[in-house]
Amino acid sequence: MTGRQRIGNDVFRTVVLILATMTTGLLAGVFVNWSNTVMPGLGDVDDRTFVAAFQALDAAITNPLFLGVELLGSLLFTGLSAVLHLRAGLRPVLMWAGAALVCVLVVLTITFAVHEPLNEKIRTAAEPGGDAELAAVRAQLDETMWTAWNTVRAVAATIGFGCLAWALVIHRGLGRAVGRPAERPVTGSGGPRWDARRR
């Protein structure tokens, strides 16, 4: 492999790792916001407002930015970053990227095993009429469980973001070490002494 190819591969790994960190950070922000502000705010409103607001929020979040960039992007870029560092034999970065990938998989599992079925119940509910019907539709969501599991996936996504941020720090340190020329200490006679790092 030529020096130019090596530099190109390193730049590509860096870009992918940065994108993984950004998309996972965005994903964590969404889930933290839902547990910290959205659900507590909705908890204080009446049943009619809750149902209408939740349905509107659910429809709004089903967009290319969240689904394509944040959710899918986090999985793809984090997984690709782990594969690239595995192939390059960069074990220190691989360990943290792999840990982040596990966190992202936890997020996806919770999303599709817990939240999507609950969202579907309120998403497909018939237009409620009286107060009793509104209360029944709201009860189908199970706010306590929804929020508790959302907090779990918010924590998982935040940990994943932290792992990727630290992977970037390690990656930068490795890049500096690779780019730094090895020192060649001299002997008393002024001639260069053999350095094992320059094999």
C-alpha cells in the first residue's frame, strides 16, 4: 500500500467515525428530549389534548432526518466504523466503536420491540368521541412504560455517543503517532543508532 493510499484510508476512517459520532449524538438528543420534556409536558394535559398531540408528534417524527439520518445513519456509520477499524487492526478504536454499536443495537431493539407497538396502538386508534373513549385510547400507550423504556434507550444512545467521542480521541492520538517520524538517537561517535521502530 502506498503512502497516498494509507492516508486516504485513514481520512475515510476518520470521516466515517465523525459521522457515526454526530448521528448517534443527534439520536441521543431526540430521546433525551422526549423523556425530559415531551412526555412530562404531555402528562399534564387532558386526554383529548394528549391523544391529538401525541398523534401529531408521532407523525412529525416519521421523517427522513430522524429515520434516515439519525436512526439508520447511526447504525450504518457506527457499524462501518467498527468494520474499518477491525480491518485496519486498530484495536483501541475498534473496542470503543464496537461498544457504541452495541448501544445503538440496544436502542433499535427497544424502539421496535417496545415503542413502535405502543405507538401503533394510538396511531391507528379510531377517532375518539366521548371522554371515556379518549381515556381508553390514552391508556393504550401506557405512558409510564413508554417513558421508562425511552429513558433506557436515551441512556444507551448517550453512552454510545460517549464511546464514539472517546474513539475519536484515541483515533486522533493514533494518527499523530503514525505521522510522527521516529527519532533516531545518535551514538557518542555521532553516527545513528539502530531503532527497532524503523524496521
